[in-house]
Amino acid sequence: APPGGGGGSDDGKKSDDPPPPPLEHADVEWRLRPPRGTKWTKRLSLKFAANAIRWDCVRKGADPPPVLCPKGGQAVLEAYAKVPGKLRKKKIARFGITTQRGPPSPVIDAAVLDIYGVDFAGVGAAAIVYMFVEPEFRGRGLGDLALEAIGAIHAAQGCDFTVLVADDDGSGKLVGWYEERG
């Protein structure tokens, strides 16, 4: 997660406690959900459709699709982890993303040419709308794992690039974190 995230004197831990270990994909359960504000009937029909697709794949002996994205342009990728002493997994992060390739944009085409030196006229991009990690899980690599998962979702949707606009209220830490990760 971004520098300065997690830890600190207000999290109830002693400063001499060792930091928690970094998270790996095996530690996280990813769930792709429709965005907030989606009617419950739509959520139910999407869940039914996803389960029908999975069942049909099992029936045919085929592998299910790598990603089942809700239609409509946006979704929320949620991260869950086991918490010691709890039966249920805890939601530890959420990431708003687009779920379909956006229309070509001259601004994005120019940025790709400037950054990579390649003219991808009509490049297809998807976006990260927001990223949020619960404070007690910051600094454990969850943001990096999320960027990998989101990149895979966007690749499965036929997108060439994932874009985002970082707003960190002027500190520069968040923008620097994203720049370090390309």
C-alpha cells in the first residue's frame, strides 16, 4: 500500500512488534460484485447467471471463464482474508473498476506514445475508479496484489491498458506509489 499506510501508534500495537507478513494471492479471496446502488433484483439475477454459467461448464466438462464480470460498465473488486479467531472472512479492501473496454481516446493514445514510444492508435483502456485498503492491512502488499488482479480482469475483457487518475490531496505519496508500479 502507499507509503505511511498501516501501522502507527494508534493501531493498538507496540512499536517493537514485528510488522505483519506481506500478503500473497493465496491469502486473499477476490470477489467481483456489481457496484453500489445496483438494485437487489439485478444483483440476484447476476448471481444466478454467473452460477448458471459455472454449472454449465461443469456439466460440459469445460473450464469456467477466468472472469465473470457484471455488465454495465463498472464493478467492485473486494478482497477478503481470514482473521484469526473468526469464522467468516473479513472484507479488507475494495476497488472500483470498469468492466469493459472504453472507447478510443486521443489523450490516452498520446500518453501511450509518449510513455512507451508505440503508436497504438485506438488503444482500448479500462479504468481503476478507486482503491481502498482497510488501515490495519496497509503496508502488506495488498495494493500490488489488487493491481495484478485488476490487470488480469481487464486483460480478460480485451483491454490494452488500465488507467487511473490518482488524487492524494497534494502529499505526492499516493501518486508516487502508483508511478513506481507503472
